[in-house]
Amino acid sequence: PWTTGSVRVDFLSSLTDRTPLETGVVLRVENGGNADFLGDTAFLVRHYRGGRLLRTETVRTRIEVMRDLVVAAKVLTAGTVLSEGDLQMSRRWVRRVHPQALVSLEEAAGMRLTTPVSAGGEILSFMLREVPLVRRGKLVKIVLHRGPLQITTVGLPEEDGMAGSIVRVRNITSNRIIYAKVLSDSLVGIEF
């Protein structure tokens, strides 16, 4: 699945027999290791003549692929809200594609880092958390929209909230708890 020039193969074991193939011998190569072919893996080379198995060799290889990785542009501490200046793309040879690898800077920008990362260290999706737009105990503006009618008041969230989530907010005026949708930074909305 990789483009030409983006894969390299190193043979870790030498072939046991370097004599030229005889006429009529067919080689069948089978993957004897991991299914994605990357990293240290082994291939079985079966020698057949006339449909009859002559011998089987195991050839150990190391297969690497060139990938673009999202990495830290400098040392980053846990809790850092990432900006594009904190991140960069880096092309590297890898033996394994991490299932939580990021493919673009936009996936990480604006997110909070949960673990420290050294300069040049890869940033993976499990290291990131959304930054709450609404914080528990910090005043928010509550907006009610209904056609041409718009009512605004002030509330005190009882929990943190990300964009689009529903949070409990204490209306400062009535002292009642309402449930509102997080719209943006310090702004929640309710609908009828």
C-alpha cells in the first residue's frame, strides 16, 4: 500500500543456498510473521518443482516505511494547550504505524497535552484531551433563542464542558439549575 521509495527492506538472515535456481523450480513466498509486514518479520520461501515441495527457507527481514508524524517542536509539559507553533511534521522511517498516530497538525492544535513530550517526540491521539470551553465555577453567559426572542442572563456552571456538550448551570438570577449546551468560550445556550 506504500508508494515507491517510501519502503526499505533489510535482510537480517542470509540465504542458505546461493546457487542459481534450477530450470522449472518455482518459488512461493509467504508471510510467516505479522500481517502488516512492518517491522521485524519472517517470510517462508518454498521451493517447488512440478508441484512437489523441495524445501522451505525462512528469510528474516526488517521492513520500514517513511511516514509523516506529528511531533513536538520543543519540549512540552503536561497541561500545555497546543498551538501550531508547538507542533511540526517530521518524515521518519518507522517499523510500526501506531493506531493512534495523527496525520495532520490540525488534529492536535487547540488540544491539551496530558503527558510531557520531548522535542521531536511523536504526539499520539491518546495524549490529547479537548480543552473545556466552560469551566466549573467560572461565570458564563446563558442565551435563550426562540425565533425573534433572545434572552440573556448569567450563570455559574457546576461542571466543565466541551463544545456541544450539555452542562448543569446555576442561573444566578433565579438560583435554579438548568441544562444548557456549550456553544463557545464561556457561552451556553438553551432551547425550548
